[in-house]
Amino acid sequence: MNDIKERKARLQQLVADILQEAKAQGASAAEAGVSSDAGLSLNVRMGEPETIEHTRDSGLGVTVYFGQRKGSANTSDLSPEAVRETVRAACNFARYTSEDDCSGLADAGLMATDLPDLDLYHPWEQSVDEAIELAQTCEAAARDQDSRIVNSEGASVDSHAGLHVYGNSHGFISGYPSSRHSMSCAVVGQDGDSMQRDYWYSQSRRHEDLETPEAVGRIAAERTVSRLGARRIATGEAPVLFQADVAVGLLRSFLGAIRGSALYRKASFLLDHLDQRVFPEFVRIHEMPYLPRGLASAAFDSEGVATREQDFVSDGILRSYLLDSYAARKMGMQSTGNAGGVHNLRTTSGSLDLQGLLSKMGRGLLVTELMGQGVNTVTGDYSRGAAGFWVEGGEIQYPVEEITIAGNLKEMMLGLQDIGCDVETRTSVQTGSWLIDHMMIAGK
Amino acid sequence: MSDLIQIAHETLLAPTGLGESDLDRMLGELVGGGIDAADIYFQSSRLESWVLEDGIIKEGSHSIDQGAGIRAISGEKTGFAYSDELHLTPLIDAARAARAITRSGGAGTVKVAGLTSVRQLYQPINPLISLTESEKVELLRRVDAEARKQDSRVKQVMVSLVGTHDVMMVAATDGTLSADVRPLVRLNVHVIVEQGERREQGSSGGGARDSFQFLLDEERALVFAREAVRQALVNLEAVDAPAGTMPVVLGPGWPGVLLHEAVGHGLEGDFNRKGTSAFSGRIGEKVASSSCTVVDDGTLPGRRGSLSVDDEGTESQNTVLIEDGVLKGYLQDKHNARLMGVESTGNGRRESYAHLPLPRMTNTYMLPGSYDPQEIIASVDKGIYAVNFGGGQVDITSGRFVFSASEAYLIEKGKVTTPVKGATLIGNGPEAMMQISMVGNDLALDQGVGVCGKEGQSVPVGVGQPTLRIDELTVGGTGV
């Protein structure tokens, strides 16, 4: 623990030096971030270790302002010469960029002053052999689960721990250590001519919070086998239930549309929708930056602005955009502490689990996988490849693949019937399964 | 010593006082004791990017990334470690960490030798200094002005200019010593147009392994601006795309992303060694209609996806993947080639020194056929003509792929008619390839903006194809 405190002090000093150097080179304001991370990534396949990677990454990024002109530079080399050269490069760029009224550091009054320990640092003291054994257990659980599991892409264990420090010339300098561990497994199933692959993973700040290797392997195998014999369905309209892990993608698309950078460019289908209904009344979407061990917990954003508990949507009404200080100034508003993204987002969840939602839907499509990039944030047009299951009478009938689902996000959001209590917790944006009243399905 | 190796020495080794004997010593740590192969990859990469938005130069940034990655292979096992410090001690530490996949220590000697003459597909230049900063800024402003003057409905123009100067050197226990200097430039234009309440977007861009002058030649940058606006205006008129299975005609050039997704990934050596691809074990079988010949060609001079040597020091090749519909070969790096008992095809690529090499595509395209493109369109009674795409994705095990159109039209009674909103096309690789019934005589390659992602690693690639007709493909619109 002393070691990490020492390293943190060293990185804080480095940030202070960078800011000092920027000032010495004539910058009127500057900000810098430094990070350093080390870890182990390994993969076991068919029972044998396949790749063992020792990772060690460090980097610094600096942005300087000469009045309203801005320049930035970054490097993986933290030596004093490289730092000076990097600051010089940033200052050089600031000579050629334009005056921009909205550019600059975040307002000094918004800097975080309350910096609680969010319990994000739990390094995993394990040997390479122990990690290999864990991955082997995980993969074996998947391969032993069902005789139709005929091949494997393997099981992986990843563990990383590091430090991040940010500072700016308002006098704000702060940083914190964090860790992140994950375990995943992907296997191939075969039944006759049908070959399918699927995976499962678990991720957390503390390795004790990971699902057991047996559970990860078993779920990966169950998901794979359940897809065997998938067929296409006829083109037509139907209700669609997005399983929690893919519903997260819909929530992210919504966030993309209320992000300041999309709004000031008029590149969002939610332009001018503040205080308007965008979801049914039961929906609340709120941010919780201070969750202990949360995957996206942080007391300050990437500009040093204090993060806050806030609602983006309540009673189905859009209450706030998602802004950093640049976008906020562009729009005559104030930063919402979201430079760099959101910090643990959660939606309302109802009382029904996935089975309950299937019953509620009755007849329709359960989507468990989405493919491709067919989301247009400017228009809300949505058309993506999908796989999942056809549902009749609230029961899964057979697996479905090679179809697309299409609609418009604005209508899909308003057509949201329910959100399940089966909340996906492995991501920084969390929600349960989403039942949408209807979408166009293209198949045979 | 060849010129390239000389440059790489001066850029990568000399600044920290590393020399030939240190290379030999590091490799010496990596031989013997059950290690079959090992390599050290040194890299220095400088990237510069500029962004124009709202008519002003909003951002300029510079990035320096350098280090060395060390890999040791024993059977199917790979150990890997890297260091961003190009000093002997951390490099020896990394070598020992990488070789820890076997229990015994290393004790051997390796003598590397550079290829005497490597065919160079691009000049070993630093593109970042090919224009002055003022000239780069001026280029961005001209592109912005060109886009805005096309039409008063243009409301937003974003232009980005990126240049990379990449110097690499790889030394391996098989005696390989190879180096490359890889310039890469790219310009992208993105516009938003507005008409009443309706807003749409369009984008275009291009680049090459060349200096920034490439973007000025033939007014290329201005052509991209005009093209982005044209595409956005077409989308203002677009109606809902139909939903269902129908004939699809794909235009020449960038729609070749179809081949990248439907064929290319499934033919990468790693998936086929493991037997997880829909194409596994099918060499010699018919996997596409007889009119299809598909190649992966890393040897095209100056192309974005081209490489004089790959990241393992193997000279790039023109590899035939499918010939007259019959599967001919896979794309190999050294590791998978050795395990499958074949030769590397020069497709071992990595995002950087901090990533492991994988079998990857370079420029993947279909050779031209005999049909006039107009004849192909005229053959369709009711279908879709898709000419521009966003990106794609493939599940190599089931063969399912998708790609999303950013510019497409209805074909009605043999004529291209109304534009339709971005529809996603979905199919199964081997099945869709069998459905290709007409191949045009108008082969075109893309303009040089492609990025391919695999296992979290991004590398620049190229695609291309002539106009072609797929008899049945599922179109994912909302209309009927």
C-alpha cells in the first residue's frame, strides 16, 4: 500500500512538473493526465496455455491554452526529455489552431473538492500458474457441460491495476489507483451442419466479486448450445425483447444522442428535446458516481469537475444533457461533470425477470445478440443484424439468426413497455431487459 | 546493411546506445530450452492530427509512442512482454518474462542478417514534415470552404487530417532482421445538412502511404468534400428502405467491405488452425460462385493496406484466396503457418509493439468479370443498389456477416430510382458468395480510409471490387 502511495506522489509530482513546464513555455493555462498500469492477460485453449501477456503501459497527455487557442500532445515515454518535448509539441500546435471562445479549462468553481476513497484498488496477487489454473477450470466447465461443445476459443483471465492522476493550472491535482479483473470463455458448439459460437464473461474491481470460473464456463456453454439449429424467420412486425446485455447498447445509443458534442453539431435526433417526453413515464435514468467499487466510479471527471448524482431522465422526461465544459459553453449551459463519459448509469427496473417479460410479450422476438453499426445518431434510424429466439405464448420456441431489426430510436424509446429486474451489472451503464412494443424484422 | 535497417537503427537503437551485440544478446535469451521461435519488434510511431469544425481549426495534437515487444513461442504457447523503454535492462527483463512459458532458461546464440534487397512499396519518408503547419491549416480551410460552397443546406463541416510516421525493426531467432519506414496519411470530411426539420449526414475521405501532397494532388481533398455533401443531400431525399430478401447490386470500390467480412476474416490462419471458422478444412471446395476470384494483395504500391514487409519481416504477397469460386488458401503469419505446416503469406500484422501479431488482411478485393455495370443493374426487377457503406462485422464461426449502407437506392424494373435510408444487409458468407451471379468489368479499390479491428487491435486495410449482383440478400429496412 505504501508503494502505491509513493507511486501516486511521484505521478502527482510529474503532473505538477508538466504544468510548470507549460507555464514556462508561455501557456496561459494547461491541463495534464498521467497514467501507469500493469497487468497480466492470459488465454487457455483446449486445456493448454495459449498466450501469456505481461502488460505495462504508461502515458501522459497534455493540453495547453494560449488564451483561447489550444494544442495537445501525448507520449508513452515519461522521461524528463520526453515530457519537455511533448509540452513543446503541444505549445507549437497552439500557434496554429484558431481562437475559440468556448475553449479553455473547466470553470475553477466546478473543481472537485470532496475526494472520497471509492475503494477501486484491489490488486490481485496471483501467480501466472494460479491464473492459468483458473482459466483451465473455466474452459473445462464449458467443454464438459454438453457433448455438443466440440471446440473452443479458450478461456481468458485478465487482471490490471494502475494509477491515474489529473491536474490543471487552477491548482487542481488529484489521482487514484484502481484495478479491474475479468474472466471470460468462448466455445464452439456443433449439431449436424450448424456451428455456433458464444461467450460469457465476468468483470469487477475486486477479484473476489467475479463469478466462479465454473459459472462463467457453464453459461458460455449454455448460450452456445442454445443457438444450435438457429433459423431465419419471415419478414414482419413484432414486439422485440432486448436481453439486458444488449439493452445496454440501446441505453448507450440514447446517451450518444444527449451528448453535448452531438447536440452542438446538430447531429442528434434529440436536439431541442430538453424537458420533453422521450421515454414512457415509468423511466428514470440516473448517474451514481460514488458507488464503492463501481466500474465507472469517480469523484471528478476528465477536466477535474466534481461528478454528481443526477437524473438524465425522470418520469420519462429528458432532464439534462450530458456535457463537458466545451459543449456546455457552446450551448450556453454548465458542465454536468461528464467530460470523458458517464459514471455508473442505472435505469429504473420493474418487477419482472426475463421469464416474466417473455410472458408479458407473449409472441415476439427475444434478441440476445446485435451485429453491425447501423445506428444513425443524427436521424435515430436504427437497423442492425440480430440473433436470438422466437417466442410464442411466452415461451422460447427456437433460436433465430441472420435477421435484421429496424426502427427509429425515438419511437423505440417511447414504445418501451417495460424494463426487467435482470440488471446487467458488468458494465458502467446498467439496465435490465427492454421490451419494445414493435419493430420491423427482416428475414426470409 | 540496407538503407531501411540503417534508418531503423538510428531511430530505434542509437538514441539509447543499443547496438548489434545487444540485439544478439536479447535474442540469445530467447533460444533453447523448448522455445521454437521468438522475435523482438522495435517501433517508434509519431502521429499528428488536426481537426477543423465550425470553420475554425479546433484541435491539433501530436503523439509519440515507442517501445519494443518480445515474443517467445513454444508449440502452441506464446509468451509476450513489452517495454516502452528502449534500454537493455528492461528489454532483457521483458525477454525473460516472455520466455517464462517454458521452465528452462535460455542459452544460445543467434546471428541475424538483413534481407539484402527488399522491394519498397512506398518511400521511407516522414509525412509529418511534408507540409508546413500553415499549409496543413490552409488545406483544412480549403476543404471546409469547398464543402460549404456546394449547397446552402450544409450546416456543419468537420474535417480531420491525420499523418503517421512509423519506423519498425524486427529481429527473430530464425535469423530474420528486417525494417520498414511506413508513412500513412488520411483526410476525412463529415457534413451535416439541414432542410426544414430534417437533418442528414454524409462523409468521405481518403489516404495512402504517402506524403500529405497526395491529398493535394488531383484536388483529392476537395473531391472528398464535394462527395461528402453529395452523399448527405442524397440522404435528404431518402425514403425508408424495404425489409426482406431481394437481389442486391453492390457498387464498385468501398462495398468490397463485403469481401472483407464475408470471406476475408473467415480465411485468416488462426481461426482455421483452430477449426473455428465456417471455412475451416474446406480448401479445394467450392465456396463461391464460379465468377468469383478474390485476392489479398499487400503489394500494391502506396496503398493504405500495403506493406513492404509485414510485422514479422516477411515480404508481403498477392495471395489468391478464392479462384473461380474454389477456396485456394488462407492468410498466414509465421506462428499459424508453422503449426499448419505451410509458409507465411506475409500477413502477420500487429497494431503496435504492445500487441501480438495475428494473421490479418492487407488489401482484399475481387478481380473484375465481364459484365457492363449498367447491364447488371438492368437485370434486376426489384432490389437494392448500394454504393456506400459504414462498416461491417462478421461471426466467423457461423459465417454470418452484416454491413450497413450509408448510400443506397431502390432498383425498379432495371432502373436505379429513389434513395433509401441506411439499411443493414445481413447474410451468411459462404451462402452469399454462392449467390453472386454477375461480376462487373469495373474493378475499383477504395480511397484509403479502411480500419480493421480484430481482438482489440486496429490496423489499416484496403478493400475493392467491381460492381456485382447478389441474387438474394436480406435487407433490413422498415418499409415493405
